[in-house]
Amino acid sequence: MRQTIAFNNSANYWKTRYSYTPSCMMNLNKLFFTSPKEKNLNDGNLMIWRHNDSSSGFNTFFASGGHSLPSAVGLSFNGYTKTKISSGNNTSSNKIFKSFSIQGSNQNLNLGNSLFAVNNNSTIETLVDNHRITPLTRKGNAIYGEIGKERALTGTNIKAIGRIRNVYRWANLSSDTGISEWRNLTTGSSGLSLESIPGLHVDANGNDTAPSITNRLYAFEIDSFMSNHPIPATISNGSAHEFVKFFSGRVNDDGNGMQAAPYVTTDTYTPNSGEYSQNFEEEFDFGDSQDYGRFLSYGDPYTDENNSFKKGNYLMIYVRGTEDSNSQHLRFENTPGASASGNGNGTNFEDYVFDEREVLFAMTPGEINGADPHGSFADAFVVFNNTDFEVTSFNVEYELTEYDHGGKSSTVARKK
């Protein structure tokens, strides 16, 4: 692939890659001219192109799109400054990148798209898999590009909701009392008892009513909430499972800590036939934690016009139908934390029951609620919607960590 690269003689470095391929380049009386490498039919008799001639339109070369690609601006940030004080250069320091903004002529600088890649290894596969091209947004006199989030699952996007007291599945609406009866899934080997829980699922008048997703609506009774906001991130647009997944873990034997243990598929999985130790297992070490889609969920948060996801100490979660092969839902009664008779895998379930030690967790994908990206350098790529634009500065705000090579404490710096 042919490329044109410009060298800055005064600063002694390769400066710019151009999106056109000329046969020669020349400077005459502070004007810049090039000749096309080869002529196109619609070029007419054009032999020389003046690049700073505004009458021909900017970002268009040789009067033909066949000679050039759409122009993009690409640059790298590593914290370098021209100061002679050694402590002023943070090129190898570990940085937490906070924001990326662009300043320029408000009249000509229209919106476009950008990609911000931290510690980019310059391979197309990594850019596609780990980074997103997102629209630019205007805020005041500056335009901002999205810097993204860490995809790895950490404490920022895994939250302990609270210790599970009981888990119920809606059973029926009693014809005698008019109150919903819920089947207790955590009663152990004694059986699955029915309990009346009034007011948990109601109609517009506040009366108990049958849900439209009978036999798939669960109520998780939480002993005490460890978080005031059970859902770590706001759910808007799309399907709920794209934004949050519920799973359990357990309190350690000595009671001084807890272990999150989501479930992952090991074979072909369907919610109505999934059995523990056969086609799914617990993932204690989050070995493939960047792949959010491989984790199973107890279900999606349930809401409708008359009922909310959280009611008192109850969280209502529903399992979508098995006709949805991508649901990645796991029926609670098939897991170690459920009752013996509901497990269905033929094991001595008492060996798996964690009495009063099960904790409900919520997980959101890294790109929604993950940590700010960090590394020693970052690359940015920007494409503007219009061909005539003027940029005065690209700004990256970052924060130094306690783990940089210079041993500095956290500070905030801005580089242009």
C-alpha cells in the first residue's frame, strides 16, 4: 500500500501521513503544490494542485476522489513535555485517562466520529475487538470524544447486592384468598412449599394479579441490602440482559469475606434443561472476564406499568422464554444455592447447600460501568463530518497513579 509521509526537518521526526499519493511535492513563495501520481479521466488537463487554494475546497485533492481517501486525524499521547526537569516528563508513567476533547473553529469544526485506544498495539483485530468508534459530542466550546471503559470485570462493575434469605417463583393466584402464592425454592430437602406473599405483583388497583410470564417470575428476598442501588448502571434502550446480569456467590466459612462466583456455559445450554456440573459451572477466577456474553444470569429485572423491580426486601427477576436461544439465563432451581428437589442433577444436594451464605451479585459490562482506561500512552483517531475544518488543539486529561515508574503521587495534568 502506497503512503505519503512528511518529515519535519526542524524537529527531526516523521510528522504526517497524507491520504493522497503525489508524484512530486514543491514549495513556492509560501505556497504548497503537488502533482498527482497518475491522471484520472475526470481530472481534465490538471497537472499541478495548489493545496491552500480555498476555492477548490479543502480535504479534496487533484479534483478527484479517486486519488485520495477521506481524511482523518490520528495522534498519540504519552505525557511528554519539553521541560528540562526530568520529573516533568511522564512518558512511561501509568496513567488513568479521563477525557479527550478537541478545540477549533466553532464555525467550521462540525461533529464526526472518534476512536480512543489506550496502549494500542496497532493491529486491526485489537481495535475492532476492544475499542469502539463513537460519535463526537459538543459541550460548550469544545468537542468531546468517548475514551471508553476497561472491559475487564472488576469491583467497578461487579456489585454485591445482599445476602439471599429466600428465592420464590410465582406459582398461582389463590381462588380462595385472591393472593398470589409463591413456591419457595430454598427450603432444602423438605420440599418446595407454597407461601402467600400479598402485594408483590399487583394490578393498577393494587390487587394481586397473575403476571403475564407465569412460572418464570422470581422474587429474591434479600436479608439486608449491601447497596442502595441494586442495579449498578442505568438501563435504557435495548434489552435488560445487555446491561446487567444477576448471579450469586457466597460468604466464606469464617464469615469475614465473600466470593463472587458467576456461572459460565461449558456445552450447549438451554434454560429448561441446564444442570449444574453438566453444561455450566462456576467461574471463581473470572478467567475469561472480558467476554461479558459468556456469563449466565438468573434473569432480567422485572418491571411493568404497575410493578417495580425492587419492592421492600424483594427483587423481582424474570427468565425469558427458552425460545430465545441468546437469553443466557439460568433457572435458579438448577444451581447449588437452590433446593434439593429442584436441582434435578441427581447429586447429593446437601453437599452443595450454602445455608444462609448465598449472596446475590449484579454485573454490568465493562463498556458501560467499567473502570477508566489506563496505560502509559494512547492513540486517538478522529474523522470530521465536513471537509473544511480547523483544529487548534487536541486535549487529553489524565491522572497519574501510585504505580507509575516515577513513583509520583496522583495528580492531574493536561497535554496538548
